[in-house]
Amino acid sequence: MRIEAPFPQTAKEMLAVIVAAERSRKYVWTAGRVLIESGCVGRWQALDSNAKKTLLKSLTKLLEELSDQGALALRPDLQGIGFGQEKGFDYIRPRHVQLNHDSG
């Protein structure tokens, strides 16, 4: 039985999920992909419709924050992996990613 992890709350927590998953293969990062790779899909499915939308928006904002910091690159087209059409991002494997201190 898989224990559901908490949802990533900060850009730093999200980057940790991305870096860990990218060790084995390359992904297009969307809010839905973050839910899958962080083990949170079951918790997300248990939410009501409004809470699901709010959570996906929150996760997308964290992805955008990482993009603004240079850790991710926004793809030009929306991506669909089962959570609707979402913004997609590619992980940029830099020598060192410096996160803003206020990002968590």
C-alpha cells in the first residue's frame, strides 16, 4: 500500500520532486505530473471539484515560479496528461539552481 505524500507547498519542495524524478527519465512538467511524481494523485482525487482546480492552479504557480528562476522552461503549447490542458515545462539541468530565499 502506497502512503500518499503531502502536496508540494513551496518551489523548493517542487524542485526536489522534479530533480528526483528526472534522475530516471525526462518529463514534461505540469501540475498533474507533479501530483503523479510526488505520490499525491489519490489525495487529489479525494478533493471536490473546486479544491482540485485550486490545487492545480497553485501547483502551476509554483512551476511558473521555478520557470522565472531559470529552473524550468515553459513549453509553447498546452500539454494534456490526464488532468486537462495544462502549461508544460521542461527541467533545465543547470550546474546549480539558486532559489530565492522567500520561495521556501
